[in-house]
Amino acid sequence: MITRLKESVPVAILVGQQRQVAETVRDVLDNVRERGDQAVRQYSEKFDNWSPASFRLSDEQIAEIVASVPEQVIRDIEFVQAQVRRFAEAQRASLTDFEIETLPGVHLGQKNVPISAVGAYVPGGRYPLTASAHMTIVTAKVAGVERVAACTPPIRGQVPAATIAAMSLAGADEIYLLGGVQAMAALALGTETIGRVDLIAGPGNAYVAEAKRQLFGEVGIDLLAGPTEILVIADDHADPFVAAVDLLSQAEHGPDSPAVLVTTSEALAREVMTHIEKILPDMPTRDFAEPAWRDHGQVLVVESMDEAYEVADSYASEHVQILADDPRRALAKMRNYGALFLGEATCVSYGDKVIGTNHVLPTRGSARFTGGLWVGKYLKTVTYQEVTDLSSSAELGEICGRAARVELFEGHARSGDVRAAKYAGASLPWSDHVLAAGG
């Protein structure tokens, strides 16, 4: 049984608002298709007040920007990228090419081939999100992507130096100071000065997400990410202050970021709520965190940890944090989450910023059917076949002929018949008819 101490305010997104976002994005995409660089520049001026001689930064500009970043920031970026790279390399090593012989002389194989060109989007807006550079660019390079074109918007008309440094250190081949739908369009469609890519990865606002949705099919995408989410599962031994701090750590992402507490202890739940009310007034990011908690925060009390895991699975949250005596039990009990954070010493913010796993994760319940961005997203798993034993080819040909005719695919059947005839002497009753008709 669930006791709800705090529920989110039911906020219906108006159909008109959704339509407006979709229509705005469609107009931008159509304009870029038709007018290329001219349209990209128009929208960059309109939305970001940014219109440089070239959106692409030169090697000299990049070097100058990186040199302006404090040494400690550079060292920290290098540390974090080393963690991301190490984990991505382990993921890549788990994906092996293989070839097996299924019948005498029948060789079937699998190869993992890197995508040729990737667009990495590193959002900016209000904050310089350097971590998204690590997650999108480092992982692509570990996968073996030859060309990574990275975009990030200016922040209030200024160059986000730390973000540019992160993009450069991550290994981006091209860096563009360009954001929003116009960046998505330029990467996916190509312009006179920006070459098109095969896949776009990285988070963004509602307009960026809608652009990815509309462009999918013309270009690959990683996933459609919505507002950041956190769900904390806590037993009666958890520290309520830690739970409160961690819930607010994700609420500061935006005013629509859900923060959910599921606990077996009503006393702890009430303590967490009290701590949150005390912490919020002094948070520098209160303008985001406060409405997020007010409108999208939830507190649920359940009867057991098993019920807590079931409830959490029903949410399929982006981030699930386990504050319990036996946190690893969640690995066996849960299946729907973007990323799982086990124990008090492991906070969601580590995953966002420093620990090495990828922070581009599924939201809005999509953890039911997908995981987040990982090295495999930048690879195409392809197959190949070779038959070197003629008797095996003849056997396959006979079976192919029968199987294809069940489906009324006579052309397919005849391809099999030809090999059965050539390699095993089977008759071709249709061939005489074909030759006579042609003759």
C-alpha cells in the first residue's frame, strides 16, 4: 500500500503549446533545407544574438580559448574524461567481432563498424555544461568515429571557454559555436560550410529534442531526452539530510525536473521534506529547484523495500538512487532505470559530472525499453555470410526453394534452385520453360 505525503501538481501541457514547438521547429528545418548557411545565420542572430564570420572555430581560436581556462579546470576536465574514456573502452571491449561455421563451409560473421560522422550537441543556455562534451565526444572517439562535429551555443553572447576546452580535449574534429534547432539542422542536413553527419547525440531543450524527433530517419539520433529525473529509494536507516540534498541536486536542472522519494519510513519522509524546505531558500539555483520540487516533487511511503522497488520500476526514472542497508539488492530486483546509484557514497551528481558512466539517459518512462548513450550507439553491428562448401550450398538451395514458395516468392526460390541444380544436379523444371520462351 502506498501513502502519498506529497504529490506532483497535475500540469497538463497544452496541445497548442506542443503544436507551437513542432511548427517552429518545422519552419526552421524547412528554411535551412532551402537556404542553408543563410538560414542558419538568421536563426543564430535571432535566438542567440550571435553572427560571427565563421561559426566553426579555427585551431588558433580553440588554442587561445583553451589557454584562457584556469589550469585547475583543465586538470579536472582531463581527470573526468579519463574516467569516461576508461569505462567506454571497457564497453567497447565487450563488443566482439566473431565468425562461426554453422554448417560445413557455411561461415557467418558479425562486425561492429563505427559510424563515419557524428554530431555531438553540448547544450549551453544558462550554464556551461562541460560534462556533455565528455559524454558525447569521448565516447564517440573510443568507438572509432572518424569525424566528430561538435556544436555548443554561446552563453549570453559570450564564448563558453570551459566547454570549448572540454570539446577540444575530448577530441572533437570540428567545433562550432552554434546552438539550438539551427545547429541540429546544420548537422543533420548539411550546409555550404557544415558537412552533414550520420548521427546526432546529446541532450537539449524542448526545441532541440523536437528537432531530433523530426530529423530522425534522415539522420540517426541517440535518444529523446526530456527533463532530468531523480527517484530516491530509502529505507529507515537512510540519512534524511543526504536524501534531501540529493533530491534537490537534480531539481536544479529545471523547473520541470521531477524529484521523487520512495521510502519505507514515514518519519524519514517527513524529515526529508523538512530539510528540503530549509535548504531551498538559500540555494543559488532556487529559481529552478523550488518550482521543480513544488510542482513535480513526490513523496511516497510504502510497506517494504520490495514494494519500493516495484514502485520505482513503474516510474522507470532516469536516475534511481538507493539509500539502503543492502543497496546491491536493487540490481536483482529492478529492471527499469536509466542509471542506478548504489549506496550513500554514490550520488547521482557523480554520474552527471565525474564518475565515468554516461549521463545522457532515457527519461519520461523510456527506460522501460532503452538504455542511455553508450559506446555501442556509435557502432553499427553488421553481418556477413560466405558459403565455401558446395554441398552445403546445394542443401540450402533446396530448402530456400521450398521456404520461398511457401511465401509465394518465386524469384527467391529460383535463386536457391539454381544452386541446388548446379552443385547437386537437381532438376530445374522451370528453366526449360524460361529458355523456350526466350528462344
